[in-house]
Amino acid sequence: MTLGQISSQMAAKAVKPDAVAHKWQVFQDIREARELLGATDRSLAILNALLTFHPETALTGDAELIVWPSNEQLAARANGMPATTLRRHIAVLVECGLVIRRDSPNGKRFARKGRGGEIEQAYGFDLSPLVARAQELHDLAEAVHAERKAFRVAKERLTLLRRDIVKLIDAGIEERVPGNWGKVLLDYQAIITRLPRSAPRQLVETISAELAPLYAEIRDALETFTKTQNPDANESHSGRHIQNSNTDLHTESEYGLRKIKEAGGSVANAATVQSLPKRELPLGIVLDACPGVLELMQGGEIRHWRDFLAAAELARPMLGISPSAWREAQEALGEQHAAITLAAIYQRADQIGSPGGYLRSLTDRAKDGKFSTWPMIMALLRAKLDAQKVPGGLDPAQSGGFPAATGLRASDALLKSLSKVKPR
């Protein structure tokens, strides 16, 4: 006996005689609010069985609401639940205040009838708390519904923000819009890495609130650039939309990144790698992270992935990587990701003793699903941004990711292009 059980008994005694509750509606409310009540799935199965032993659908405050099934009968209606499990979850129902034990002197459950066949005394499980708490249970169920709806709305808003930010970043890179897009992507990921696989509503809303200003900043930058390119255009005559509607781009789940600790391009957490985006890395981001391959191409310019693949073919013999190691990497990673991996190795060639052995090690990791080019490129970008200072002594983080018209781009090519843009 506990104080909680005594409280439940007092509430059951205080129920009004004219109170009526539909037993299956009450059971539905209990099922919805089971986590708030502390009930379990097994205990609800037992409660469902107990309700079947009461012949009436409507439970009233002035009726006898005691049922007295034996453990064998109760276990049979609870899908053959073992006796020990049955007793344990009956105790859960009692602790939750959903039923009250009315024990006989010898602990048996039975009913004593009078000469007219009416029940004079019953020993078993009293269901009167369901009538006494019907409104409370309904309010708890409504609260659960409201929380579930708020959570769904919060997740939808977060999904839209994540999808639109990724698409706008891609649009900015593809359209060569001035901006430190490498840092913008890192800022986005720094926010998203705080989002676990199963997040509470409060954290989802917090992440959305932090992403909203970043989305507005990216959107404003693209719209401003569009106006400078087409000063006479308006929305009804514009032939280009900033937000890319390409359905091949991944949305909600593709940027479920976790915190990555990477040294020399290796990935320490296999579970993290499996949660990394499956979409392709933008060429502009790769070149920002690995500018060293540009010196291998005539003219120092790479415009397409085919140029990048050609540069990787030139870098391979310079690194001393054997053709067999290169073929294995291409088979395990794919031609494009193998080229990205090689470009990253070339960028850090002075820090890697054996590029060929290192590539084979990464290839083996890729075969086991423990390697991705994303953390390797992000690590290079992070190192570059940490080492880089904007004119005037400001740190790149202080530039907000979107410099003014005379601001700074991480790559020299963008700095050159920015010098041609008139200040606003």
C-alpha cells in the first residue's frame, strides 16, 4: 500500500453516482497517455482483458464495478501472458491508479451472491477509478495529441529549412554568386551536428530558430545578386528562379551529420559515416578545399568534373600511387569520389608519408562503409578557414559568411571576380 494508492481509493469513493464513462473511450485515452501515466504495453493488455469481464459498456458511478477473474482466465484473455509477468503488470495498473485491489481475506477473487442471485460482496479488481478519472484521462490524452501535433509542425519546419538552405547553397555555387560558400556550408553543418537522431521538440524548435537567420541571409544574398545581374527584371519576367526545384536533391535526411573528429582525412566513427549525405559534393566546394589540383591543369582552371578527373589522373603518378591501388579506389568509391580522395591526399601530400598506402587504407574503409569524402573535404575547409584572415585583421567567422560587395571569398578565383562587382 502506498499513499498514491490511498489517493486513488479516495478519488474512487468521491465519484458522483450519476457519473458515466464509456469504458472503451476511457481505455483509448489511457492508451494515448500511457507514457504520462507510467503504464506499459503489457499492463494495458491486462486492463483491456479486465474490461472484457465487465458486461456493460457504460461504467456508472453507482454501479458495482468489481470484476473477479482468476489468473488463468485473465492470462488467457491477455494472450497467454505468463503468471509472473501477469502479476508484475497488474501491480503497474494499481500503481498508476487505474484499478484498485479489493482482496478477500484469503486473497482469492470471487463474488458472494444473495438468495435472489444479486451480488452481495465481490472481491477482485475495482474499475471505479476509470469513472472517477475519466475527465483527467481525457485531458491527458488531449495534451499528448497537442504535443504530437506541435512536434510534427516543428519537424516539418526544420525539414523545409534544411531542404531550402541546401538548395540555395547549391544555387549560389552553381551560379557563381559571390560569397564564402565553404564557410556557409560549415556554419550550416555546425548547427545540424547538434541534432541527434531522436531529438525532443524543444531542441528541434531551437535548431529551426538558429537556421532561420542563416536561410534569410542566404536568400537575401542570392536575391541581391540577381537584382544586380538583371536590374530591369521583375518577378513576373524573370527566367531564372533562385531556389532550385531539382527533385534529385535530397532533403530531410541527407544532412543528418554528427560531430566528426578527423585526422589526415580518416574517419573515426563508422556510425557517423553511415549517416553522412549520399548526394554528390559540389565541385566548387571540392576546389575550395583542394586548390592544389588547379596547378596541374593548363591555365589553372577546372570548370567541369571531367577536368577534375583529368587533374586526378595527373596527380596519381606524382604521388607515387600504383595503377592497381587507383583501380581499387575507383571500384570502391566510384570514379568521382576516388578523384576527390586523391585530390585531398595531394593537398596534404607533405603530411602523408605513403600516399599509396594511405589510399589503400581509405579504400578498405570504404569497402566496410567506414569512409566518406564529406568529412575529409569538410576538415580541409575547416583548416583553411581557421588559417585564413580577412583584410583588416578580422577572422572569417566575423564576416558572417556573406561579405559585402568588396568582401572575401575563400578562393582566389572568387576574389578576382569580386573585384569586378560594383559596391552597393
